[in-house]
Amino acid sequence: MLSPSSLNEVCDAVRSLPQVRVMGGGTKPALSANANLSMSKVSGILEYDPTEYTFTALAGTTLAEVRDVLGKDGLALPFDPPFVESGGTLGGSVAAGLSGPGRMRYGGLREFILGAKLVNGEGRVVFGGGKVVKNAAGFDIPKLMVGSLGRMGVLVELTFKVFPCPATSATVRIDFPDVASADRAMTALAMSQAEVSCLDLEPGRKLWVRMGGLPSATDNRIARVLSIAAGGEATVLKGEDDERTWSDAREFRWVPANHGLIKLPIAPSQVLEVEQLVSQLGVNVPRRYSVGGNVAWLAWPTNLPASRLDEICLTLGRPSLTLSGNFDAPWRARQPANAFEQRLFAIFDPASKLA
């Protein structure tokens, strides 16, 4: 495997390889299977101005390093990226288009990327966007890279805007009598003006609600959440318990061994339908509904055929993305590239070298 350490070396590597398969931190093995180009040495924060709330870093920079640097100034990546503790990188997060539970309050990765520099399939440097929040642009290359899975270029340099961390956070776990009641409460909170930071549903019937803000307002906000999501038994978590709850969610510590990890984007109205489809599989599939029911995370048993996942995707009319597991392709039940996508691939990768 080639391991370049500079932009020029990345260009040379892309030109020299007949096919390019990129790996960042290796935290999403289904996406980096058969990788022949590692970006782990192309790392480091290049520019950081806490007064402007922006930073620029190389794509192989770990999320943990970014977290530590920003944290010294009370700042953070608002889209709450997963796999921080396990070695995930900025480039891997962008390529996979992954955001964490905090996307509920602040929006996803796509809303916070300002600029991107990449190497296309011809080994040429392409860049777009800028290093300031207000930027005049034509073709929005940075946003095209979100979820691109390396199909249009090898990411080398990225610029993001950041936000201040809340002064304090607290989590309310509400246990409901059944999943339908929990789902109704989640929908009510998502549509309310409570401005919760994270909103996840864990079958059986646990609703996890996080809020951040001033310490003086925490108790009133908890009371408001409980008045909206009535009908369950509540437990309030603060301090280390609050932090551990969402760290476990972001790092997918709830996924058992011998299970793959599937991301299934859904509409909140499809949560109960997913529950019904999963119950028909005849085996236990641990799962978690995040971002107010907009994302279903499935811990897929490795001995359960991928064809059963395809059936679920086709029934829902949604594609899924495999992050780990022994499937032959990351996308399941996804339509072939449309004319616009095909045109983009032809522009960025005319020789079809990229994954």
C-alpha cells in the first residue's frame, strides 16, 4: 500500500496506480476494503483561527486531534462526527458523509465544510470553496465531496467552520411502555421548539434526549422536554454520565461483535415500518434511530444474508451504506448513477480509476 506524505506524492500515487482505493483511519472497513492508498501520513492542522471559527487541516488528520485542538478554545465540530475515539479522520468523515447525533440541533457535515482540495482521477489538483464563512463560489466542490466515497477524487485538504461548545449539557432518558409511544414522543420533540441537541430512539422503547445551554436554564429545559414527551419514566443524566452516553452512541459501542454496521437514511415516519421489517428477519438485529428518526443504524449479523437487507431497502425505497461487515459492496439496493452523477464522474475521473 502506498502511503504518501504530501500533496505531490498523492498526485504521483494516483497517476501510478491503475485503480485507486483510499483508506484514512480504517474505522469503516467496508469502505476501505482492498485499499492501496493510505492517507494517514497526510495529516496535520494547517491553519486555525479561533476568532474566525474556522480551521484548515489535511485529510488524514484524526478527529481526535481536531477535537483536542478546538477544545482548548471551547470550540467543536457541530456535526458531532462519529469514530473520534477509534481513529477516524476528517477525510474519511467527508468521503463517507457521516455526522453524529449532534446533527439534530446544528445540521450535518455538509453545512460546515467550507473548502476542499483534492486530487482527481488524472492526478491533477482540484480545489473549491474557501477559508472564510462567506465565500463567492460557482460549482460547490466541497459539498460534492460529502458522501462521495472517493469516486471523484482523493481528498487532501479540508476547511471547516466550527461552533462554541455549550456551557453545559444534560440528557434525559425516557422509558416508554412500547416503541410506538416512544416514536410519538420523539416526533413531538422533533417538531417542538425545545431545541434539543440530540434525539435518539433505542428499541426497546428508550428515548434519549440531550440538551445544551446555560446551567441556570437546564432544569427548566428538562421540565419542558418531559412535558412534551409525557407518558414515560424519566432519568436525568449529567456530567460524566451524559458524556458517556453520547460517546457510546458516536463510537457505536452498542454494536455487538460479529455484527456489521449499516447506515439507513429514512424518514421519521418510517421508524415503525423499519421495526416491523426487522422483526420479520427472525434474528436479533440491534438498532438505533438517530437525529429524530432520520437515520437508522443497524447492527447486522454477519451470518444474515445481504439479500435480506436489500429487501428492506427496496421496501422502504431507501439505499443503505455498509460501514463494516462482510458484504461485497458498500451500497445496498442503490439505483445506478443517474445522468448527472455520470457526468460528474466523467469530469473528475475520466479514466474510471477511482473507487
